[in-house]
Amino acid sequence: MIHKLVLKGLTLAMFVLLINTGFAQQNPQYTQYMYNTMSVNPAYTGQRDVLSITGLYRTQWVGIDGAPKTQTFSAHSPLRNEKIGLGLSVVNDALGPATENYIDANFSYTILLNHSYTKLSFGVKAGIQSLQTDWSKGRYKNPDAMFNENLSLFSPTIGTGLYLHNQNWYLGVAIPNFLTTKHYDDFQESVASERLHYYAIAGYVFDINDQTKLKPAALVKAVSGAPIIADLSANLLLRNKFTLGLAYRWDDAFSGLLGFQVSNGLYIGYAYDATTTKLNNYNSGSHEIMLRFELQKLGRIISPRFF
């Protein structure tokens, strides 16, 4: 009964996220978010049951000067009692004359809801965000921007999330930062206050046969005063080794995903985005590569996980 009420509550929360529309700056985005889930929801911390270390590099809109480039590093693991997860996330995001860095500590607590191993995880994260601008980089539509004083700002960050899941499906909502911070707005060529971001994720794993699994997944991002961004994807896992996928980011891009589980502890992933907006005349797409290393517990072998 409890888990049904929780599921209804999470579903309602996702619906609320979907009706917040408008226009504003977005946080860094990832095509391979489904393999880097802690980056969008702190409640995922420790959910892979092992020490999981992920590095990701994304270069967006190749061919456009000053286009976004993002590097992320994350590490998380459950503690000995497996109810508590701890993690660290570091993000470097460059756009035009601005560079933003995020360092966050993540914490989660997981409770078992029923005998079908449905679990509910509560997550929080706290850290610091820095913003530096260098107006000597590039040329801008507004010539006055060249004479603006370079900035170096630091702001605290606090976020939270919920993650409901079992062996076949997951559903989560998160707010990555409750506090007002500063970011660079490339459209206005100025520094502006960031508004609240809301994330919702969902996925389900279908067993096609003993060697093949299919996972449709979705990520919805909403910002007060910004258009909703929806990522829809479908990924195949073949022989627990190869991953093939297609994705669509609403009114933005089509994507192809490839992945290879080199060993039980090492996964390599690649994604390519083909822009569907008018920007496709000026760039050759976006590239994203990811490495994930997982340290297996001594005496315990865990087969590759699909989420």
C-alpha cells in the first residue's frame, strides 16, 4: 500500500514538472544520462551496488566557435549496510567567454518497500558552483560586452531527489539546486540569475530473450520561464556486452548511442547528436564519450547492469 501511494505521488510530481514552460538558461545536458544517472538525480547515489567511477566528455555543435564543452567526473558507492550511498560529482562546463564549475557531495538513503525488492531512495547533494568570464575570448554581437569586467563568482548549491525502482523499472524526480546562482546567458551575452531546474526520469527493462534486453527511457527537464526539454530513448543490450540505442531530444536533435562492456568493471559509451534546428547549417553535430569503471567487491561478481 505504501509503495502504491509513493508511486502515485511521484507520478503527480512528474506531471507538475511537465506543465512548467517558458524560456531560460539550462544546466549542462547529456545524451548518455541513462548511464550517468547521478548527474541528474542525487538519489541514485550508491544504487549500482559497487564503487562506480564515471568520466564523460561532451563537445556540442562542433564547428561553432564558443559552443558548449562539458567534462564530468563522478564516483559513488553504497556503504557497508547498503542503505546509505555516498558520492562526489565534478562538472566543468564552458560556453563562449564563460566557464562554470560544479563540485557536489551526494548522499542517499534507501528503504525496501516490499518483497519484490521495490526500493525508494532519498537523495541530497550540496556543494559549490563557480563562474568565471573572460571577455577577451571571441567577438560578440554587443561590443560593450568586450569592456565588461571579468567575473569570478562562487555560490553554494543544495539539491534533492527521489528515486523509486526495482529490478525492471525506475522512476525519479529531482531539483538539482534550490539556491539562486549566477550563470552566463549566451543569448543576452550577460550574467544572469539561474532559475530552479526540475528533472524527471523513467525507464523500463524488457527481457526480449536470454541474450537481449530493451530499455525505453525518458528524461524531462523543466525550468521556470524556459521551454521543456524531453529526451526519449530506446536502448538494446545484447549478450550483456553491446549496447545500441536511438534517442530524440524534442525540437533539438536525433542521437545514436553505442556502448561496449569491455569487462565486468569497464564500460565505454559513445553518442552522436545530429541537430534538427536551424543550427544544423552551421555545425557538424555533437559528440559525447563516456568511460565507467566499477570496482567489484571481493568474492562477489555482479553482472553488468542496464541501469
